[in-house]
Amino acid sequence: MTTTEEIQQQGKEQLDAAVATASSFHKGVQAIAVAFGDYTRKTVEDGNAFTEKLVGAKSLDQAVAAQTEYAKTAYETFVNESQKIGGLYADLAKQAYKPLEDFTAKFVPAAR
């Protein structure tokens, strides 16, 4: 039989797990938003620099070289930032699940 105190304790533990999950989720979403903001800012800066180089090109060869450099840089930045943001999403999922995992471990026996 379960006493009222045990039920209250379990309720408190569930609430604590939910609050911890919400806090982790908020921090993770905030980190993702910052990463997207940084990526957007870098993309705009790189685009502006490319436009200046293109306008200042004195020949077709210089324009093609500027475009090639910009395409390569844009691709590398995209890949790197995508991996970084993907990692942040994976961390978010792990952090959000961790408090619930700890809580459920108390009540669900581990698979043997």
C-alpha cells in the first residue's frame, strides 16, 4: 500500500523532473537560436563581401574567381554550421530526456 506521503513525494519528484526538462529544453532552444543567428549574420557578411568584390572586379576572370571563392566559402560555412546546429538539436534531445530518464529509472527495472 502507498501512503499519502509517498504519493506526495512521487508527485514532487514528477514535478521536479518536468521543471528540469523544461529548463533544459529552454536552454537548448536558446543555444539553437543563437547558432542560427550567428550563421545568418555570417552569411550576410559573406554576401556583402562577395558583392563588393564582384562590383570591384575589373575583368571577367576576376568576377569568376570571386564567384568561385564565394561559392566554396558559402558551401563550407553551410556544412559546418549545419553540423553544429544538428549537434545542438541532438544535445537538446538528450538534455530534455535526461531528467525523465532518471525519474523513470526509479520505477522501471532495467532490462537485463
